[in-house]
Amino acid sequence: MNSSLILAQLLNGIAIGMLYALLAFGLSIIKGLLNIPNFAHGALFACGAYILYSVVQGTGSFWLGILAAALAVGLLGMFIERVAVRRVYGSAYLFQLLLLFGVALMLQEVIIIIWGGVGKSVSPPAYLVGAFNLGVTIYPKYLLFTTLASAVIISGIWLIIEKTRYGAIIRAGIEKKEMVSALGINVDLLFTCAFGLGAGLAAMAGALAVPLVGVTPSMGLDMLAISFVVVVLGGLGSLYGAILAGLIIGVIQSLAALWFPAASTVVIYVVMALILAVRPQGLLGER
């Protein structure tokens, strides 16, 4: 096996890993702040993908599709939090899991009703078609764009969380919800916005993934399992852990496909089990 093929797979793994990180970043915000295992996150990912498909079909604009996916699914997430999730705060995880799993199933059925059960595809913009010749390997332009776009989005959210008052409230809420509430901050509104932000990030990941994997009604279920692996591996509620774990999982899965194609998905669960056996709180988890 030549080095150019290994390098190509490594770069592919970084691109896929950044998508995993973007998806898990939103899931970590919801888990860290609301302490809710959002089992509807994969369905929100799929909703973002289908909204991009519809916008591209209607307007021809890929960029408008990404923006529409983020805004529409973000608002959908806020609605779900207001009418459903808010009712199970403080309940046992089983009730939260069943509620959000039910929401995921409903969203999947709505997707089938609106768009049908047959998979669809979207091509990237013309100037992102083709590949760069890196000398030692050929690398698709869209994979490079996916890597950079995910990095820019994550960096933008990081700046909001680290450098703004709203971000400070999010960080404080993750650590001490009761203290934030005692300071007179509207925690209910904070939770609604945080759920919407996490949903919007899931939608953007789904929109960016469309030219790579297409759109199918079940695509959310496939990504849900991986996103939870990333979140658990990085450390529950750890935003930076989600980024690190996403890259690790993406690279390992991509490289495993070279030597063990049939087991490339199984490998990520093996890696998770081995790491958690040594560090149960995850790579960057504190508890």
C-alpha cells in the first residue's frame, strides 16, 4: 500500500472527523447545559440535509441552502425544547430518552411524508467540483472545503462561547445552573437558545454532508450513534473534547477502511471501549 493512498485516507479522515466534531459540538452544548441526552440530534441532522436539498432544487443556491438549514432547524429545535423537552427536566434519563427518541421517529416519518423514502443527491457548487493535485496525492476540493467550513463554524461558536456575555452564561450554566438562576438570568430562555444552537449546528453538519453521502430518511440514525460515540469519548459536556474525539474517530475510521473495510465502523466502538477503560470520564471530561 503506497504512501499517497494512506495520506489521502488521512486527509479524508480529517474532513469526516471535522463533520463529526461539528455534529458532536452541538450535542455537547445540549448535554452539558441541559443535561439531556438528545436522541433527536440525528433526526435534526437529517432535517438540515433535506432542507438544503429543497433549497438547492428551488433556488440553485448551495449557500442559501446551508443558511436556511441552520435557521429552520435551529427554530425547530427551540420549538421542540419549549413544547416537549422542558417537561422532562429533572426526570430520569429513561423518560428523556423515550421522549426524544419518539421525536426522532416522528421527524423521520415527516421527512418520508414530505420528501419520500427514496434517497436523493446534491452536487456541490461548480467551483468545488474536482480535486487539487498536492504532488503526493489528489485531494477533492469539496473535502477540503468541508474541513475548512467545519473549522470556521466551530471557531465562530468557540469565540461566542469564550468571548461574549452569552457565552459566559453558557459556560456558567454548564457548571452551575442554580447559581446562574440565582443571579437573575432567565435560565428557561438560555436553555431554549442552547437547544436551538445545538440543533442548528446539527443541521449545518447535515447540509455539509449532503454532497458526500446524499440524503436518505435513515441518515440521522446512522449519524446519531457516531455522534454519541464522539461525545462520550471526548467527555460528556466537554466542547473541546468533542472536537478532539471527532477528529480521532474520523481518522481511525478512514484508515481502518484501508485494511479492514468491513470492520471500519466496528473499529470506532472498539477504540471508544479501550479509551474509556483507561479514562472513564473521556479524553477531556472532568467528571
